[in-house]
Amino acid sequence: MNQYLAAVLERRRPGRIPYAPNYWQWYQHQSTHGALPAELAGCGSQLEVLEHLGVDVFSRNLYPDYYRGFWGGLSDEVWKPEVQVECRESCAGRDRMFERTYRTPAGALTERQHYVFAETTLVQEKFLVDDHATQLDALEALLRARTWQFRPERYRQWSERVGPEGCVIAGEIFSPLKLLHVLLNPINTTYLLADYPERARELLAIHEAAMLDLTRQMAEAGVRVMMSMDNIDTAFHTPPYVEKYSASFYQHAARICHQHGSLLFIHACGQQRGNLKLLAELGVDGLEGVAFPPLGDVQMEEALELSGDRFIVTGGISSMEFLDLHTREEVFAYTRNLFARVRPYTHRFIFSSSCNTPYTAAWERIVDFRDAWREYGQL
């Protein structure tokens, strides 16, 4: 990777602030809706847009198939023979539906996802577990039958496509608490943890072991940075919940990473203030996409200050900036002010999207942010 990204990952002051925006949904929407700006007519991927703009590549969203999943693509699920997986795909216009049924010795579980073309997003229409009072045996059978196999050749191929100046983040793992959010939804997760606390702990331990095995595979394969895809926030990942259900995973995953010279990040959404110090103490290296008011509850400089002296924070541009900043002058003023506020912490800061760039963002504002970074990002 280039010297600026490398410096921040080593907690050294870079010569300039790295800028690694996230354009996957924006690019996908413009491309599939025939709305790419003429300037990008030759760009066939998000990576080519980043290269066209001349920004840094520090990304976990270059390679996933977002039609079929929310993350992943560098590892495969591996199933023991006692569980059979059936996948059905259908289309309604340009929308796509994906239904997966998992037949276990204790019963069948089905989930359904819907790729909404008009919004360029995947929606979970039916969760795998919708009656935990009767489906826990089937869920346990599913979890015991599932492991993951990392595919280092895929990682190498994408790393070669990005080139030596950038970094492909392996966003393949997810915490025990996120497992329940994905399988039950966050609200029913709370009911499960309250109604069946001991059984829930057993299920989470099975998943944690599988995720730590995948973490080990990636670290041993030389993955430089990996990310737990948790959308962590204090609304559903409250500090007590993190300590009780996910802290062990984060701590052990960070230890595995550090033993092999890798770093562990977590994908963040929403409010972060209550978890920053805890995550840093667990050995996590950083958060991707810290949101600030009104979407979050902490300013960028506060997040950097509260998280200690080794915790890396990425972010600075939320979807609100594409709603509120209407001119090039406003973008330049915003960026100048932000960089002034985070200047004491630039050895731990990567300018980026707080989560994603909305598909409604104007191309002119995207270019304005690039130009403002060039103007004020030198240190």
C-alpha cells in the first residue's frame, strides 16, 4: 500500500491525510440505471472510479456480490452432510428474489432476500429464525454444521487488481451478536437473549469458534487488514451487550491478527460514543465509518480522543453532507474545518465515508470533495 495509508496503519503521522471513499452503491446505481456521468463512461467498476479520481483504495467493498449478500466473497461456507442447502432465485422485472432453505435433522429453516433495483439495495424480507421457541434445535444443528473456508487466491487476485498502492480489506467475519441480528433481527435477538440466555450463549460460542477459525485462516494467509461486518452501534450493540456477547470474539480475533501482523477493524453505523473506549481496550485496531451528528453521537475529533492513542478512525463524510452542501465553496469550507479539527490525530485518521455514498449524490460534489482533500490534506 502507499506510504500514507501505511503510516496511519502504523500510527505514524502521514505526509498527507489518506482519502478512501466508498462508492459501491453510488457506482452500482448509476451504472445499472444508465446514469453514469460522461466522464466515467469508460469505468467498468467502483475500483476504476476510485482510480479515475486518484484517491486511495482502502476497501472491503470492491469484491462482494451485493445482489446476493450483504458482505463476503473471499470465503465460502462449508457444510457438513447432515445439512442440505437449497437456493432459489427469481426475478420480478429487474428486482431479484433469493430464497434459501436449510434442511437440518431438527427441521428446516428458510430466509428470503429481495434485491430492490430502484434503490440498489438488498432487503431481508424473511429472517431465518422467526419463532425461536420452536426453532432453536434447528438453528443449533445449522451452526454446528457450518464452517468457512478462506480462498487466498481470490484475495491475491483482488490485491493484484488494486495494486501495491492500495489495500483490500477482507470483510468476511462477523461477531456473535451480529449473527443473531442477521438470523433473527435485532428486536427478536433481544427476546432470545432474555428468554433463553444459556441456550443463546451456547449458540454464540459455536459461531465464535467458527469465526476465529476463519480469522486464523486469513491472518495466516497474509491478509493485512480484516473487518468484522457488524454495523456496530450502541442502539443494538449496547456496551453491556458487547461485553457479554462479543467481547471475547473481538479480543481473541485481535490477538490472532496481531500475532500475524494483521489489523482488525469493525464496520460501524450509528452511535459510537459508548463503545469507543471498550473496543480499543479489547485490542480492536479501528472503526470503519464513524458517524457524527445527526446520524451519530460523537464528533470525529471526539472519537479520536476518546478511543486512546492507537485506535484508528475512518470517516468524515456522511450522507448528510451530500444533502446539506450544495456548492463547491461549501464542500471546501467543510473539509477545511474538519481537517483542522482532526489535525492532532492524523496519525490515526483516514478521510472516508461514514458508511456509504448515497446513490443520489451529485457527481459534482464527489469531485468537489476530492479537490478539497487535495487542497487541504497535505500535512
